[in-house]
Amino acid sequence: MPWNSLGTVTPAHGSFSYFSQSASLAEFFRLTYAASTFTKVDSFGWLAWRYIGGEETLPPVLAMRVYPDMRGRLIHLPYPPQMIDLGYVTRQFEIRKNWKDAIFWSIQIEELII
């Protein structure tokens, strides 16, 4: 699944990489996910992942919203995605970065195109 020039997705190797023009964002978007959580969400393509580290009781979540025209927008959710709707399942990722930094970076990202 190729991304635009800003990033690359390699699901066959269990990894997700996003390279921004900003060096501070590049490392943040090197993600690793567990195959056991590899699930499809709703018909509009919600993708989400949990942070490694930070508060264990209610970890912050980042979600990628993929629209029907295949344009995506990265946003931050203040609660686990399973609380959005019990009918949805979530494709979860683990981020090897401090979650406080992740929240700060997430609000600076604009659109990703796949």
C-alpha cells in the first residue's frame, strides 16, 4: 500500500512509517503493530493506534480517518477508539515514543494521502 512522497506503509513487514518534511515528526511515525489487533473498522476506514508508555489506565489514541476519496487526516482522540461505537473494531498500533510528545505532534499534522 504505497503512500505519497511523505510516507510509506509496509504492512507485510508489520510496520508503518511516515516521513514528514519536519525531522521531529519522522521518528515519531515509525510504528509497529501486533497482528492480533489487525482489524478493519467502519466502512469509512478508521485506523487507530495506542501509545506505548504514558498513562496506562486510559492511553491517548491517534486515529487516521480515511475518507471515501482516499484522503486521510490524522487526528487525536481523548479516549480509546472502542468507546466511539461498540459496533466498530479498531486497527491498533503501538507507538514507540513518549505519548505527550505524540499528542503535541499529532495536532501539527495536516493531510496524508494514500
